[in-house]
Amino acid sequence: MKVIMLYRPSSEHARAVESFLRDLLRQHDVSERNLRQVNVDTREGISLCSIYDIMTYPSVVVTTDEGGFIKSWEGTLPLMDELMSYAYV
């Protein structure tokens, strides 16, 4: 499982997103290599938003290791337990 966090680092949501990611790494068994923070204003961010049809930020996308779509949340951060339930599918 890979978790992709799409957000704008200079937005009002940045602090909440970064805190969420720190807590996710600390409280759950998520490797840093499976957790990506992507700025939506970069080429990669624009591409990922297009691929996964993301229109609002912050957004979280859960994919398989090969990039297959599993679940996404747009505009709000999910509960950590809800996010982690997809890790054990």
C-alpha cells in the first residue's frame, strides 16, 4: 500500500497535513517509503491529480504498490484508523 498526500505546502491546511503525516508515521506501521507528500503545484502533483481525478485539497490517495487506485479522500483528512484499514486489505 502507498499513501499519497496531495496538498499545497503554503496553504492554511499545510500544518494540519504535516501533523497528520507525522502522527501516521509514529502511531501506525507505515514506512516512509510508502508515504509521499506531493505539492499539487508541481508537475508531478498536476499529473497525479489528473490521473486520480483530484479536484480539492488536501487529498489523500491510497494505491497498491503498483499504482492501482484503492481509495481517496478529498477536501478533508480521513481518520487514521479508516486510512489504515486499507493497509490490510
